[in-house]
Amino acid sequence: LFRSTIEEEKYKELRFLSRQYFTFNDIKVKQKNDLSNLCEVIKSFIGEYDQEVPLYSSVRVGGQRLYKYARENIEVELPKRRVKIYSIELLESNHDEFKFRAMVSKGTYIRSLIRDIGQKINVPCTMKELVRTKQGNFKVEDAITIDKFEQGVRKPLSIDKALSNVDFIEIDDYLKNKVLNGAILKNLYNKEIIGFKGKDGKVLALYKIYEKDSSKIKPLKVFK
């Protein structure tokens, strides 16, 4: 039995527990896992790499989401995505458990990162527990329960404050009309996510790079 606990920060901060499963006969003869090189292996993931997405995910292949192929037991080639591990730190470990904190880019699958770590230490791993501690400029320590929110312990954030980490551009009425109608626009901004405001300073929409054509951007969220 192999278990690992992992934390992650920046775009996601998470905690995990991973396990290796054996047949009954395997368990009888299996020795303790050798994690002597675990710290070195974990640090080797710092930087960019092509990560294979999990089978049980919403990524589309051939017009259908992968989890549907999985449910129908249909074999399909899993696509890979370029991801970046900004930092990763081993916090604690023993012969069947380890815990680490990582800072990763958007689009990184932590389940896949755990799997890839397991492959390098020759111990199959799967995620059991996950805790997100940070998303964008939101931190888990700043969160409150729904009950406390309903009691008025804290007022809702304004859109401006909630999106303080997004760059905004003021646009004219012509472009405003296009944006509010969800038009696809030319990508002139060199940003993964860009926000648009009207001349009155009101937030109109968030746009992101169009997956089918990176020279264009499409609506992520339109505020009407």
C-alpha cells in the first residue's frame, strides 16, 4: 500500500493521498516502498513538461469528452498538454506516505502529476484527498462558511476587487456592443485572460484565448 499527501498553491493549492493496490499474493511478498529518491524525483518536475490528461476528464477527443469513452470502456489515445510546475516541495514522507506543496500553471492535472511521480519512483499512485488553498488571488484562509456569509459576517466582493488580478481595457461603444453579444475578437492583447470595461468604468466581460485559433479571443464571462 502506497499513500502520498500533496499540497499545491498559486493557481491551485491542494492536498492529496495516493495509493498503490496489489493482489492478495502481491501483498504477501511486497516489501516497503523505497522512497529514498523521492525528494529528488519530485524536484525533477520543476519546469515545463507535456502532461497526459486523465481518462476521467472533460477534455474532448473526437468531439466527445474523455470520461464518456471511459464509461463505455472504449480505448482512446489520451492527449498531452504543456504544463508548468513553478515550484514543488516535499513536506514529509515515510515508507507509504508523502506530502508536498506545489505551485502549478492553469490546466495542470494534479491526478496526472501524482501518476507521473509514481512512475518515476516505480510505485503506481492515485489521488485520494485534495485541498485547494489558493486560486488566483483568493486564499483559503480568507474564506468563510456559507452560514457566516448569510449572517452578514462579510459583504460580497465587488467585481472590480474580485478581478483585481486581471488586466482591463476600456473600450468604445462599438466594441462594447460586440463584447456584450459574445463576439469573437482579434487577439491584440497578448494575455491569457483580458477584461473589458465601458467608458463608465463598468466591467463588461472577461475574454480568453480561443482554443481553435490563438490569434483570436472568445468570451469567458459576459456581465449583463
